[in-house]
Amino acid sequence: MTCPAEFVALAERLADAAGPIVRAHFRTPVAVLDKADDSPVTIADREAESAMRRLIEATHPDHGIVGEEHGSRNPDAEWVWVLDPIDGTKAFITGKPSFGTLVALLHRGKPVLGVIDQPILGERWIGAAGRPTTLNGRPVRTRACPELGRAALYATMPEMFIGPDGERWAALTRSVKLVRYGADCYAYALLASGFVDAVVEALLKPYDYCALIPIIEGAGGVVTDWNGLPLGLGSDGRVAAAGDPTLHAQLVRVLGDA
């Protein structure tokens, strides 16, 4: 299917609503609270998500919403918005502009629209089913890299790979050319723009990865779980993304459970 243009426009309005809130608190002495899972949250996270939710509820009250900060409403609806107001809060609170606002729209469980908005740098990637991925309105593409030995690989942090996952991650890092950490959602944006070849992560939540899927696919890449299966709200949080389909198949061979 092709994602309706009105939903693409709404996704941009959501990012426009979150951006000023995030910018107002960036590199300020904002209070940081710890959630139940010990991950940090700020007033910027909560206010930005609230602003986006109000827009959705005002324009499409029948749509579902799944948000990192304010929970789920009608998550079994035909159309469900998945929101992460600041993906990379640790980067945000330490003054590093590698975080982003993530907006996704799922149709019957399948991600068909995604936005990565970096409000400090003024960069916005949009991916929507039926159209090419863009950065600030200009099409972007992943780059060819069919061999692990030539690949630049990103992950947010090595601590996310535990037990057998850690062993598979270690095997993968020994096979690639370059490994870098700490870019959060920005690594996926760089993959879509052809500067990174692969991103592999674990322990993610749907609001961490749903927006990334249409962006990477619309730029020519592939993103699945570690076994090569499609990602959705019920996935296990292990993500394997590559700009080159041949490279993605190699990732799955190293990381998969089979």
C-alpha cells in the first residue's frame, strides 16, 4: 500500500510540535528522573510526547497510540501511532545531538510511515510506503556494501548484548571493518543516507525501532529481527539493519538463532 499523504503531513506536524519543546530544554540544567527500568526521562520527553498525542487525538481520535512516556491507547486499532519523543535521552542530557524524535504509523500492525527528526541539527528523515525516503525533502539512498569485511557497523552500546547475544555480537564485530557506538536512532538515519552499512541492536522497544523501518526500506535497505523476520509491536527487540540486502543476509547468518 501507499501511505496516505494526509498521514505523512500529520507526522510532520507531530515532529514540528515536539521540536520547539526539545530545543528549549537542550543543554539546560533540566531535571533528570529515573524510570522503573533505571532509564532516564526529562520534562522534555514528557511534554513533547504530550504535544504529539494531543494532535493525534484531535485529528484522528479513532487511531491508536503507543508512546514511551505515556503508555498505550487503543493499540489494536487499524492505524496506530508509535511515538518516542527523545530517542537517546542519555545523549540529550549530556548535550550530544545524536538523539531524535521518532514518529511511526502502523497499519494493521505493519510500519508504513516513519520520521526521524533531529531538531538541533534541523534534519528530518521521512520514510513512507510507496515513496522514496527523504532527508529534508531530498531523496536519500543506502550504499552498496555486500561484504561484512568492508562494513561500518553501529550499535548504541555493547552492554545491550547479553549472554548468547553477546557471543553473536562479538563474532560479528570480528568480521566487520569498523565498529562504532553511541548514535542511537541517528545511526539508522546515517545508514539510510549511505554513510553507515549496518546497525545491530538488542533490548529495544517498539517505539525505538518502528519509525526506522519505513525509512530504511524506502532508502533501499533491509531491517528485520535477528532471524530475518519482520519487526512489529510484538518483536523481541533484536534489530538487524543493513543498507545492502546481501550484507543483511550475512548479518542474519551470524546473528540468527538457527
